[in-house]
Amino acid sequence: MAAAARAAGIEHTIGMDGLLVLRLEDGDVRITGVAGDRATVRASDGVATDGLLVERGERSLSVSTGGMPQAVGHRRRGRSDDADLIVEAPVGATVVLESRSGDVRAARLTGDVRLTSASGDVSVRDAGGRLVVDAVSGDVEVTATGELDLSARTVSGDLELRAGVVRALQATTTSGDITLVGTFQGDGSFSVETVSGDTAIESPRPVRIEATTLTGDIHGPNVDHRSGGGGRPIVLGSGDGPTITFRSTSGDLSVRVADEAARRAAVAPSPPATPDRSLEVLRALERGDIDVTEATRRLSALEEG
């Protein structure tokens, strides 16, 4: 049965692989994985955590605002390491966080982690294991030191992943851009889907990418420059590596494979200067430096050249 917290901090032993659940209306949260078997939740300003509803189980701890946004006082913006709630959980615990409004920062968690934020940014450092991130309007940034299985979705926010080894990936955005840097290994699956956002993939080892885009541009191994796929898949890279599927309506795709074997497998010569100049025009249009008419004129001039 849930009880309202009256102390300045909440502590409970959940075990090294126990369950921590946080459901919050607003306020920034910082979660850090620590050694041991205890989970702690405290307010950063030292004010008692009045109004937080706490439910303790044999191997679990659940903390929620109970529909009362005032339960977590929103801090004045200051240092980047500030947060309204500071949470510590066993490094291998299962962590579930649902936040309606507020930034989420997590670090050193290697268990099953699920983070949801409606309007805040999500930042995850030193991640490992299974990570699921769902953000509506905020950006998502993930760095992983260990092997990572990532499922991430944003609507208008950007998604950036930098990892050592990616074992599985499902990345989805509507209008946000996606940046993926890492070594893709194993059976996956690996998939990227966007509506209008651009995607950049960089891998130090061979990968095979099956890309489909209606009006977006594609740059990468085996493709010198391809504008629009007309709904037909375009294959990039080596056949030796794992397969990444990419689907987009109007988003661009840029692929860079640093491995020498993958470069030797490329059929087409190195991309000429024209694709880079075309990208410069598109970026200028995105920034608002030029309008659509001027962008069309410049792209036509490049094609004629």
C-alpha cells in the first residue's frame, strides 16, 4: 500500500537486480547507478519529499507524485548538474521512469532501463544492457561503454547515439535528426525510421544498409549520390557486416564506414565535390539562410555543372 513520504530522503533495499519505478509530473531527475543493493531518492534542495507516494516491495520501490505537480519543487535554472530529484539505484537494477515535464539524466545503469519524457530532454551516459527511451519533444543523447540494446523514439527531438558495441537497435523519429556512431554486431535487428529527419550512420566495421526513401538523398559506400529511391531499396556497404534497414519519407541518409575492407568493397569511386555542395545548399535552406526558390536554383546549377 502506498504511503506519503515525510522524510528528506527515501531509502529501500531492492537487491542488485531489483525494480525501481518513478512516476513524476514535473521536475528534473538525475539517476545514477551505484554499487550495492539499495535505492535512494532525495530532493536536491534538502526540502522534505512531502507529497511523494512511496510503495515498498520485497525487491522493489515505487515513487510517484500522485498527480500533484507541486510535490517536486521545480528548481531555478543554474548549473547543468542540478536536478530536482537525485536518485541512486543498484547498477544492474531494472529502472522505469515516466516524467511528464522535466529533463532526465541517467548514468552507469546496465540493467533493463526504460525512460519516458513528454517534454524534457533525455541524456544517458555509460549505458549498457537494454535501454528503451521514449521522448516526445525532447532530444535524446546516449553514450554507451558496454554492449547496448537500444530502442529509442522521438517525435520532434533529435537522437544521438555513440556506443562501443550495438547489439540491437530500433531508432524512430518524426522530424528529428538521427546520429548513430558505433560498431554494429550480432543478429540485431537494426532498424532506423524517420519521416522528415536526416540520418547519419558511422561504423568502424563493415555494415550492409538497405535504404528506402521517397525524396531524400543517400550518400555512402556503393552509392555516389542518389536522390530519392522511389520507394525501392538501395543497398549500401559491404555484404559482410550486419544489416541495418533504413526507411524515410523525405529524410536524407549519410553513411560512413571507416573499415578498409568495406572501402575496398565499394563499387563506385569516392564521392565528388558536388554532393557536398548539394548538402551545403540543403543545410542553408534548413537554417533559413535561403528560400526554396534559391535552393532550387543552386541545386539545378550544381546538377548542370
